[in-house]
Amino acid sequence: MTQSPSIDPDEVAKFSRIAAEWWDPAGKFAPLHKFNPVRLGFIRQEAAARFGRNARYLRPFEGLTLLDIGCGGGLLSEPMARLGFAVTGADASPRNIGTAKAHADESGARVTYRCATAEELAAEGFSFDVVLNMEVIEHVADVGAYLSACAALVKPGGLTIVATLNKTLKALALAKFGAEYVLGWLPRGTHDWNRFLTPAELRAMLEDTGLSVLKTQGVSFNPLAWDWNLSTDVDVNYMVVAGRES
């Protein structure tokens, strides 16, 4: 894998060091395991609406392709494959890809994993009906270059979903200091608040790539129920849905 301008080697190394823990629901990625059902439900809903599929079917997305960029250990790649997508999971960390492949072998999930960057996949001429970009952009060195490469991977009529953290004092307090230093949900140093983006900034960047922003969705944590839910509150976690015209 060649070095791409958007890749931050320190961020890749950070997640490589804890790659073995991706599938441990009580390990360092426990927050993602808790977050996953909300993300999965939202992706299923938006993809079904975009492609005219019945989200209630067991495998509603047969015949469609999906890229999970920055896939980590495959926490989203595997369930997407079970929904019928032909899934490619890509990550810049060889250790993450090794973990993802090993787990897919055990689970029987049909996912094609690549140790590759978005720039490399775009240069190779790949394109997908759906490109998932979940909790990745806050870890890249050049967000503009990265999003341009990701947008190039979206087919005409296709869809991309980007999930990240808002650049607010509330996000600094909860997602950075609270999650890393007070509650210990994430390893210290996981996030750099200076890399967080506001929804307006992300929307402008996506539109600069030629995509049309369709929806901005907030996600909130309920400490009483100890669970995540879709919300109108975008102050901390949010997802942006964008599409390419046919």
C-alpha cells in the first residue's frame, strides 16, 4: 500500500495497536458495539429509500455493492454483507484488515477485505452503490483530499453516509474529555477536537466534491437507558447522507 496524502500514519498506528480488540464487546471498542445497532438501522433505512428496496426483507440489498472505508475490524462490513450487499472493506492498517479477515473466516461473512486507501481504490477505478465513511474523517490528515477520493468512489445514483463528531464545546466535553478521561470508554488520545467538523463544514466539503447532501441526522446518548438513539441533536455525534445524481 502506497502512502496517500489523506493518511495520518500516527492515527493508523494508534488503531493498529488495539486491532485485536475490535470484536470484544467489553474491550476498547465497546462504545462502537453499543453504537452499532443505531448506525445499522439508519444505513438500512437510507439505503432502502434510495434504491427502492424493502428494508423488512432478510437480504434487501442483493445486487448492490458497498464500500466500508476505514472498516477497522469489520463491525459494519459483516452485517452489511448479511443484508445482501457485495461488501468491500478497506482500511489503511494491515493489522485491522488481518483482524477483519480472521473474524469473517470464523463467522462465514462474505466480505472482500483490502489493505488500501480511498485514493488507491479510486485510482484503480472502483465505484460502489454505497460508500460508508463512519467515524473516519476525524482521523485523516487532509479531509478535503480524502472526501474527494471517497466521492469519486460513489456510482451515479449512489449514496454515501459520513458519520463524525461536531466541533462544539459539548463534543469536547463529552466525546473527548468525558469518554476518554472520565468514563474511560475510549483510550486516551483517541480523538483530537481540532479535527472535528461542524455539519456546515462537512456539507460544504461534500458539495464541493459534486455530491448532493440529502440529510443530516443527529445521534444522542441516553445515560439513563445507557443507549444510543437517532436524534435532532447534532451537537456531538451526527451523520450526513449525500448522493450522486444518476
